[in-house]
Amino acid sequence: MSTIQFPKHPFFIAARIERLIPLRRIAHPRNAVAAAIIFILGVYLVSGHPALLGFLLLMLATFLFFYLWSQFIRMYAGRGLAILSGDFESAGDAMAPDEWPYYLAFSSATILSGINDHDDTEELIRNFLERGFGKFLFGRLGIERTEFLLELKSKHKETGHEFRINFLELIKEAARAALKNGHSFITPADILSAIGFLDKTFLQILIAREVAPKDFDYAMHWFDIAEEHGKHRTFLERLESSPGIGKEWAFGYSPFLDRRSREITVRSGEELHILAHKKEISALEEALSKDSTANAVLIGEPGVGKMTIVKGLARKIGEGKSVPVLNYRRVRKLAMEDILTEKTVGGIEETLGRIFRDAEIAGNVILVIEDIEQYITPGLATNLMELLLPFLRSSRIKIIGLASDSGYAKSVAEHPVIGTLFHEIKIGEPDEEAVILILEDTALFLERKYKRNILYPAIKKIYELASRLITDAPFPEKGISILEEVFASARSSGEYGSIAADVVERLFERKFGAKIGEVGAPEKETLVDLENRLHRRVVNQEEAIRAISDAIRRKRTGISAGSKPAGSFLFLGPTGVGKTETAKALAEAYFGAEERMIRFDMSEYQAPDDLGRLIGSLESRSAGILAEKVRANPFSLLLLDEVEKAHPNILNLFLQILDEGRATDAYGKKIDFTNTIIIATSNAGAELIRRLLNEKVPYAEIKKQLLDEVFRSRVFSPEFINRFDGVIVYVPLGRREVRMIAELMLGALKKRLEGEGYGLQWGEELLDWLAEKGYSEVFGGRELRRVIQERIESQIAKDILAGKYKKGELIKLSPL
Amino acid sequence: MPFVFLYRYLLWHYSDGLKASFNKAVNAVIGFLNFFSVLHLFGTLFSPWHRVIESYGRGFDAARFFYAITGNAISRLLGALLRSFVIVVGIAAAALSVIAGVFFIFLWIFLPFLVPLLFITGIIFLFA
């Protein structure tokens, strides 16, 4: 048994007291005593009874005792005695054996002070799990604590590994974890993290519950965030950060500016968004304070947090915690949307002129202009550069512009002086850790609003699915908007309890109309039975159907590579053999509806300029059809008919899509195809297929010769063909297949007529007749469709109109 | 054991605890001076009130000159008057917080004795 001795410092006495009776437990008694003092004092003043005075003094003594107690604990709560520093790799080793307790955070010391055998890992973990930190962490990870501990014990028993870790080794590892996590002291999170590092069984159990080490770290950070939110600022702290009275008296009034702009304030729930942008806020602060005429522009895509950075700076300035030249300035956002409603350009210029003059006279204004590139790019109808120029050079006004990458680059290219007027600060999309922390922070705010808790796996799922499926907006915006939708959806569905990952999956499934999570039972059936489902609509083409089904199953079970389209096939074969019908059948079987098919006739994209119609064009300011449709329906089947007719530049675009599963539109935004099935069809080599079939050449040989022919005639390059998951050769239909298709088509017609209230009947002789009349070597199944339309459907329509059939009657078909 | 607790508590009370009480008192004074912007208002004592100033115009026009000089003087005087008032209030608040701080520090010094004293006196009065 190994019991550690803490140094004789009051810090550790405070930790032991806190362990025995947490401070929060005395909050209510202390308030009750305070109320009793006031009451007894009142009664004593009226009655003057000495016993009441005695009681009053007792209450006062109790209150002061509670006061001293809370002051003692608060002195050390949230801190340690010495701050960790240095490289985290060597932090533990550099620590002297008896100095480690000084690096403990108060919360860690509180937990450790109640442990008898510090090498007993089970006791250690149990103590951590029983405290607020452990409850929060495991609760949010969705792991039952007792169950976890039992499993940990039994796993150790099974493997025969001793469930003990040398405590000093553990603390050294915890010190490394603390520095890695950016903590000044060793927190309970760091100690648990160290246990996870040193005890592989602990880690294995977490991984089995889909909690990776980084998830564990993110969830632990969540506790830090929650603690931070729980802190109440004291009167003194509020007094120090208040702008107070009179700081603006030496600056001018700006009534017109005040009407045409909004003050920038920080809402509750935005604190961590600001923390995540600490570096950028400092950069902005530095840029604006460089010289008296300094302005700054924040460059980044909409949604990366440019306004959050401005809010962060506004808060610092408002609290007087920025640099002296910026402190207590007013940060106001121009309401350009209102200003632009002026009827004439002259009116807009006059209004803006008045606003800027007002700001200049005031002398303490930082103006924020959103989408500034719209007002400083020559050629645009909203160009106000001439008007803005003198104010941008003024020392009495500071301007922060917010711009997109491409927009600002264009402005600078066309008007180089802009580059000299602004200090540029590039804002990139935050990384995974920052996004998860922002989502955790926002979640705490939304939990109060919607009165529901969310589990960590749900937050993780939001991050994963939003990064995979939402490609037209950056983080953190897309994550936050999904998080809000998740809370709203949980409330509207009337579900109680914590929001788990499946709620997020269901939301995405509704949003995209496709299965997203683990393969469920109904979908398993569809996948297993995919060949039969496709054969309900497609006759013959066994090889094609099998290849497609196999590829889809591979993708859905996660066996195939993830950064490619869900499936990609090149269908080669003559016209009318079922290529398009297969695509429709697949869209119906896999995505649930034929309408999930996006069809492009590639013969319409024969010129190089046609690329702009697909992915958008900056010149014509048009959005691409392909980009728009795939973004709106990422879970869909993209059919590229007659792909051989498309211009080679367009084929190059698809080369990238087939390879990487994504493309970039004319505006630099990503289009994601990883959930899209791409089918390209071509008639190339149709004659060769027919000839080889007549020569009774086997299917595999036909395919080989066909590909050779396609390469030789340079219809497609080998790299284009090789990008597809499968090249499927469709063989021409024989009379037997045409007869089967006729039956399918008549079945579909029967269904339609039944919907109108008529029955339909036919015999074998009609099918034979249709097989004869509908067979065409050149047009394949298309000829049959024409015959059925002209000879059967048209006749039925005429008869119905002539009153030959009444509703409920049976229409009998016979060869004409 | 309770004596060890008490001993270490008293050590804290008259070392770190006393230092923290002193810091609180000082911070309160600084906080009030900052809230009433005393230093800032001193620095801009005679600045025009909200920059309300009249232009003297081009050339010399006696009427305009006297109109502008009067207006600007009023603006500066009004500014100085209001600022002085706030400075006085601020200094008064800071002075009060100094007194309160000194009282608080004294109270802090005697608290470990005061608590048992109040308790014992209370018991005596209760059963007297």
C-alpha cells in the first residue's frame, strides 16, 4: 500500500476540507443564516430581549465562520501552487519527486486527498468518477460509470494484468498531458488522461465504446468550458471591466451614424467562439494600433467567424483590456442593407458621406463594413471607392472590412491602392479541435435554452456528418446551424432525455433523404436483394447488374475507399438495351425514388465554354447546374448520357470527380460527390458488340475487345476509363428479352390504368406479337416502347374518350 | 488533528489571506477610479463637451469671432464642470473604498478572535 504525504501547506488543508464538505453545500445554510440575522435584528430592536441579542450574536458568529470558510476555499479553488512550464515531453522527468503536489490543480488535490492507496488504480478511478468531473465526463460520453468500472476490473482479472500504476509515474504522465492540453496545473482530466495512456485496458474499453483518445480529450475540455461558464464574476471584477462613466465625453456626438449602424455586442453562448479566434483577435488589434490611419480587412469565406473576431475585439475594447489607443472606442457595424435601399446612387453616396463625417467628428469610432469588396471593386454598380478613399486615409476613423478571398483578391487586382490601405488578416476554417470546442460551448448555451442535454457522441457526429455532407459552407457556421437544428428537432419530436448521435443521424437523413448511419435492417434487405430489385425493371444484363450490386454493397459496408463517389460505372452498349433503365432502377432501389436521378445529356456540352454551365462562371456570375443540383441532392444518382460527346475539358472535370469524389466550382467552393453514384453511358463500340455477339464471342472477350476498340479510336483515354469502379458492357436485346420487357411495360401500363379505375388484360399471343413488332436491332427496347405507345396506349386513350370503356370495366388487349 | 487544521488555517489567514484582503481593498479603489474615469477625465478636463465647437470661419469677422469664442468657452467650461463633478464623486467613492478597505483589513485581522468571541458572548446572552 502506498499513501502519499502532501506538503504542509494550507492549500492541501483547504483541499481536504473541500473533499469532506464541498463549498457549494454551505451556500444555502449561509444564506439562511444571513436572512435569520436580519430577521432577528428586527425583532430584537422592537423587543430588546437579551436572549434575542444572544441568538443574534450566535448567528453572526456562524455567518462569519461560513465567510472565512468560503474565503479560505475560494483562495485556492481553480488554481495550483506552481505553474507547469516547459516542453511537455520532458515536463514529468524534470519534476523533482517531492515537488509534484505543488503542480496539482485544487480539484485534483481535493480528489487525491481522500485516497488511501495511491497505486491502486481502481480506487483512483473510482474516486475520480464519483466527483463532478467524472460524472460530467462519463455522462456526456454516454458511458455508465459503474458498468465501466466493473468491466475494467473484470478485464484486468481476465488478462492477469495488475490493476496498479506507480503513482509517481502517473503524475509525471499527467504533467505531460496537462502541458499538452494547455493547462497550467495538473487537472483531474490530465490524471485520467494519464491513466488512459498507462493502462491500455482503460483505453481499450473506451475505444470499444467508440471513444477515441482525442474524443476523451475533447470531452474533458468540455468540462473545462462548462466550469468556465459556471464562474460568476465578482463585484470587483465587474467594476474593473466596466467602461464606467465619462470616457466618451471628449468625443463627438454621431446621431446620424448611430441611426445607420448597429453596436457590436457579444451574445451569451458566443464566448468560446471568441476564444477559438484569440490569435486572429490579437492580429486585428495589432493591425489597428500600428498607426493612426491603420485599417484592417478580415479575409475569409462567409461563416468562418470574421464577425466573431470583430465581436471579440469589441468586447476587449469595451472592457478596456485592449491597447490604450483602442480602449473604449465604439465598434459599430454599418447597416449597409438599409443604406443601399436609397433610391439613387447619389442618395447612397450622400448618406454614406454623412455617416463617415459623423464618425470622423466623433473621433472614437471603429466602423465595420461587411462584404467590403462589393464597395471597393471597380466596375460593380455598388462601387463607392472614390467616396471611401479619404475616410480610409483619415486618422480619426478606423475601418474594419470583412471580405471573401476571391472578392478581395479581385478588388486588389483591379485597384492596387486598396492593398496599401488595409492590413490584411486571413481567416481560415478552424481545425477539428476548435470546431468541436465551439460546438461544445454553443451546446451549453442551447441546453439552457431548450432544457435538454446533448451527449458528446452527438457533437462528434455533427462534426463528422457536416464535414462530409455540407460542402457549401465552412465551419464553424455549418456545425452551429446543424446543432441548433438538432435541438429544435429534439424538442419538436417531444423526445426527452439526452440528445444522442442517432438524433443527429436522423436529422441528416431527413435533410438529404438518404440512409446515413449504420446499415439498418430494412437497408440490409435492400442491399442483399439488390440484383432482384434491379431485375424487376431491367431484363437480362446479368453481368452489369451483378457488378453494380457488388460495388454498392462494398461502398455501403465501408469496405471501399471513402474519398471517391459512392459508385461509378461506365455503361457501354447500343441504344435501347436498358442502360438508362438500370440507372433509374438503381436510383429507385438505392435512393428510394427514380427522382433522385440527376440526368445530363452530355451531347449538350461539346464546347469548352460549356464547362461554365456545369460548375458556374465568374464572368456571367452564374452558378453551375451540376454544382447546384449535387449540392442540393448529394445522395443521388448522376447520369451522364452519351458521355463520349462531351468536350475533353469536361471529361477532365469528371476525371477529378471520379478520382477524388469532389470538384471545385468557379467560385472556389467544393462540390462533394462522395455520396453520389455516377453512371456514364456511351454508344461507342455498339457495332462491334453486335458483330462479336453474332460470332458467339464470350462476354469477357467482348468486353476486352470493346475496350481495345474504344482506346484505339480515342473515344476515351485509358485514365478516364480506369477511374470508374466498373465498365459494364450491355449486350443487344434478343426477341426473348423484348418479350419480357413487353410484359414489364404492360404491367406498368396496367398499374397506371388501375389508378384511373380501369382493368387491363392480355394474353400470350399479344406478348409474342409485341416481341415481333417491337424488336429492332438498331433501336433495341426503344422500338418496343414506340410500338406500345402508338399501337396500344393511343388506341386505349381513343376508346376511353369515345366512351367504349367505363370505369371499373376490363380492357382486353389483343394483337392489332 | 483539528489543531493542525486550525494552525495551518491561521498561518494562511495572516499570510496569503491577509495579502488577498489587502489586494481586494486596493482593487476596489482602482475599480472605482476606473469606473468614474478619474484619470481620463483629468486628462481631458478642459476639452470641449463632446467636441461641440464653433468654427471661427475664414478671415476675421468680429461678430463671428466672439460668437465662436463664447460658444467654445461654454463648451469647454460645461465639459470641465461636469468632469470635475464626476472626478469629485469618483475620488469620494475611492476614498470611501479606502476607508472600507482599511476597516475590512482590520476586521480580517481580528476575525479569528471575533468569531469565538461572538459565539461565547452569544451563549452568555442567550442563557443570561
